[in-house]
Amino acid sequence: MTSRRPPWWPWLGWAALAAGFYLVNIQRLSTAVLSEAFTAAFVLSAAQLGTLHAAFFAVYAVLQLPTGIVVDRYGSRLTASVGMLTVAAGSLVMAAAGGFAVAVLARLLIGAGASVIFIAILRYAASWFPPRRFATVTGMTAGVAGLGAISAATPLAVLVGAVGVTRSFELAAVAAVVVAGAVWLLVRRGAADASQREVDAAGVRAQLRALMRDPDQWLLSLVFFAGNGTTVTIMGLWGVPYLVAVYGLSVADASVYTLIGSVGILVGGPSLGWLSDRLAMRLRPMIAGLGLTAAALAVIPLVGQPPLWSIAAIYATVGASIGVSLLSMTAIKERYPPSAAGVATAAVNTWGFVGATLLPVAMGIAVDQYRTGAIVGGSVVYTPMGYRIAFAIAAGVVGLAALGAVGVARRA
């Protein structure tokens, strides 16, 4: 049946899923722009703000392996549709939140729904596109993440300024429902999915045991832990407060720099995915990209307050590095049979969002150690030293990931 479909058909399903991923990326990176509003509304410390941001990623990480199993068993259509409806519900809870606890619950709901979308896209790509194009499709998906990140910067700041936080989340809920309907209408199983219905519990356990015993899986997980964790933490949270505290910029002006970083995501993901497929290389671009990103991040702790033009370059490099870390998905997929595609990619993806859970809190704790005690406009004032230590943490984690990629290359 699938062979009769026109060659452009798979792109319709991908577009519907990608629309969901676009909305998910606005949600997960929105805290940077909303940080002052959240801090003032809920009277938050930096660590609490980091916790609110990280709640999305905590549940996202916990659900990755179950998501891989569910997507392999039930397909991308049902999984992603239910996921987007859950995002809509979480958005409505956030719109009505009157305190920190309810806001955390909302972020947990949004993260739970969002957790299925990327794995659903990877499973769909494995079913509908040839292996030689997998990194390209994955890179294009990262480009969609870049569009979401751009929208979560200055455009979101403008929207919130125009309609307020509550109405913005209500609009997000409506958009998520529309995307859920599009996924249900346009996404279908590929021929490669038919056998997945027969995968039993024993087969899943065998796949998980193989993954847990695979050193390459752990090293590639470290790559995505650092790459994804650092990108979403800086673009989605601390990139804006750092510029507000150290350079005295407004939130709207500071968001321009995270927008530049988001353009890096938009350009870097597709370009590096295409280049990797073109060269048939995964590890060399990964090592080079991670090393460059670690060096760029190290400028902030070493200099403290580098020129703003260099901040733009650093943020662009960090954004583009998501394309480098996503090569870990292609690398792990190529090490396992198609029947394990969902579980294998979910295992690595899990650690990317463990990184996105832990790094915001770790950086927030570092920033909190150097608070001045003053409060301006309802927000606590922090010193540059806390941010230098926070960015040093990020640089160190990415440097470790580069060494992990070297380890995979040496084992190849």
C-alpha cells in the first residue's frame, strides 16, 4: 500500500510532526524570555527558576525509553497526537498558574507531552526515508528546532509584551490542538513499521540489555547530554539573564542574542546533517564541533565580560552545535537493526534531556552563590562572577563530551 503513495507523501507526515516539534521548542526555550515575569510573579530564586525550567526536561528525560518502546509498538501517529494534546493541557494549566507549585506541574505536563515528538519523528524518518538520508532529515528537524528557538526569543518577547503571559499560553494550547489534528490526518505507518507490532516484551528487554552493555551508547549519550543540555540551557534560560545582569540590557534587547543563537540552530542542524551524509562521516565532525563549542564557551569564564559582538558569536556557535550533537543519533541508529531504532535513539536522547535537566539547576546554583541581596523590579540582582562559574560548568561538560566522541572514534 505504501509503495503506491507519491514520493512527496512522506514529507507531509514529517511536516505535521515537525510543526509539533516547532511548538515544543518554543515551550522548552521560553523560560529565558519569561524569566523576569516568572521571577516576579512567583518570587523565585535563581535555583528555583532553574528548577522550573528543568521540570520540563526532567519528565522529558524519564519518558524517553518508554517513548521509544511505545513508538516502536504503536507508531508515530497515535503517540505524537496524544503528546500534542498533553502539551495543550499543560499550556492551559500554566495560563492559570497562581504559584510556583502549579507552574512546575504545568511544565511537567508540557514536558510529558513534548517528550514523544522527537522520537516519533526519528521513527517516522527510519520508516519512510532511506538510510542515506537519515542524518539529513534529522538535521532538517534540528532546523525546525531552530525556528522554534528563534520564535522563543524576540518574537515571543514581543507577543508577551502585546498580549501578556496568560494569553500567550492560551494561544499555545490552541496551536497544539491544531497540530495534534494535523498529525492524526497526515501521519501513516510505513512498510517498515508493520513488523513492529509483533515486537514482544522479551525482545524489548533484549534490546535494552544490549544498549546498557554497549560502551559506544554511553559515550554517544555523553555527547548528547552535553550538546543538547548546553544548547537548551543557554538559549532557553541563562543566556538572557546573563546579559541583563552583566551588561545591563533589557530582556527584549538580550533576547536578540539568543535569537542569533537560534539562527545557529536553524543553520547548523540541517547543514551539518547534510554534510555528514555527504561525507559519510559521523565522528570527525562531532569531535571538531564539540571542541570548537567548548572553546567558545570558555571565553566567558576566562574574560568575564567579553564584547557583545563576541557574545553573538559564542551564542551562534552554541546554537549550531546542536547539529553536531545530533550526529550521535545517527551514529547509534547505524549500530542497531531497524527493529531497535526507536529504543536505541531514545536511549541516547534520554541523556540529552538529563543534561537539560541538570545543567540549568547546576548553573543556577552557581549564580545563586554570588547574589548581591538587592532586588530590582522584583528580581534578585546577581554578580558577574556567578555567571563566569556557570559558563565554566557548561564549557567543562562540552569538553568532556568531545573526549567521549574521541573514545567512540578510537573504538571504531
